[in-house]
Amino acid sequence: MISSAYAAAAGGAAAAAHHGPFYTEAHFWVDVAFILVVALAYRPVSRAIAAALDARAAKIKSRLDEAHKLREEAQEMLAAYQRKQRDAMKEAEEIIAHAKAEAERLAKQSAKDLEVAMKRREQMAMDRISQAEAQAVREVQNTAIDVAMAAAQKVIGQSLSAAQANGLVDSAIKDLPSKLH
């Protein structure tokens, strides 16, 4: 069986070899036609492919240019914001320095005002002490006068007779109008 299949294949090859030259074969002309179609289609297809690639390259280039432009704008904005941040930090430092100076000035002013208030209170206390001393002296004098008058009244009341006492009262009454004016 193998030998019969082998023989049939060998017989078919021999029959094909007897048909004639290669250009009379259909396979040859199909191959030639295919090569011609590919050769004729090559130029327009290659132009279309090149045009598509050029369009894609142009689109990519425009995107890259736009990306570069956006990057430059972003860098400019970053620089502007960094500048603003530095200015804001500088302004904040100036405000802090001003606030510290103002706080020191207020502390000095408060210390000065406190010192003035303390001197004023000390003076008021000294005035009160002086007034209290003067009042105490007056009270002591009044008490001394009252004691002296009581003692004098007692001494006079014991040593004067009734006639002498009446004479003193009458003379005091006569002198009274001249002492009232």
C-alpha cells in the first residue's frame, strides 16, 4: 500500500514535468500578477503610509510643543508663586519684628506708667500719713485742752468764791459783743 501511494506520487511528478516550459504554468502567471499588483500598489500605499506617519509625527510634534509651552508656563507660575511666598515671608518677618518692637515699647511704657503710679500712690500714702499725724496731733491737743480746762475749772471752782465767779461771768458777758464782731 505504501508502495502504491509512492508510485502514484512519483507518476504525478513525471506527468507535471512533461507539460511544458515554466511560463506556460498558471502558478507562474499568478506569481507575476501578484508581484505586479504589489509593485503598482506600493507607491500609493507607501505614500499613504508616509502621509499617515507624517501626520502622526506632526500631531506628536504639536503635542510636544504644547507640552513644552505648558511646562514653561508652569515654571513661570512656580517662580512667581515662589517670589510671592518669599515676599510674604519677608512681610511676615517685618510684621513680627514690628510687633516685637511695639511689645518692647509697650513694656517700657507700662513700666514707666507703673513707676509713676507707684510714686503717686506713695505720695498719696505719705499725704494720708501726714493728715493722720496732723489729726492725731489735733486730737491730742484737743484732749489736752479739755483736760486742762477741766482741771482749770476744777481748780477755779474750788478756789474762787461765788462773788468772784459772778464777777468773771459778768465781765465775760460785757466783752462778748466786742469779740463777736
